[in-house]
Amino acid sequence: MLISSDTALKLVIQSRANSITRLRVLNVIVIFAVVVTMLTLAFGAFTWPDAPIRQTANGFGGRTGAPYTREDYELFNLWKKSLLVIAPIAFIVNFGAALARKRQHKHRISKTGQ
């Protein structure tokens, strides 16, 4: 079955529009992952400037000796664990996006023959 050149052109345009939309969605996901990671990192840096918080003989304290409560200590540990999860996820998302962009670029070059 043969298709007209007009129909083929419409299919090419639609295919390009779909791939551009996919890349835009991917860019939004990448930006979101990086922003969440940076906000999490900034939250910890501003909340506990003398991190790490450790258990001492007198309770809990930071590197400079500032006193902290048990709740602060538990929140600090939760922040550490969440950062250890969020940062690798952001890295994986960015790496995946780079591979997708590279693949899209190769696909576009192979179709146009440039």
C-alpha cells in the first residue's frame, strides 16, 4: 500500500512533534529532580550548619558543640537518609535524559541522512 507524499509529510511532522513533546517532558522531570535535590541539600545546610549531629554524654551536639534535642537528632538522621536516596535518583534521571537526548539526536540524523 502506497501513501501520498502529503500523508507521509504529515506523519513525519507528527512524529517530530511527539519526540519534541517527550523531550520537553523529560526536561521537566530532570529540572524537578535537580531542584528537589538542591532544596533538600540546602535545607540540611541551613538547619544544621554544624553537622553532623552526634550523641554525646550530655545529650546531642553538633561539630561546634551546640546542643540539640533528640527530635533534632532524629530529623537530622532522616534528612541524611533522604539525601542518600534523592541524590542518586537525580543522578540516574539526568543520566537517562542524556542518553535519551543522544539517542534522539542519532535517530534524527539517521532519518535525515546528514
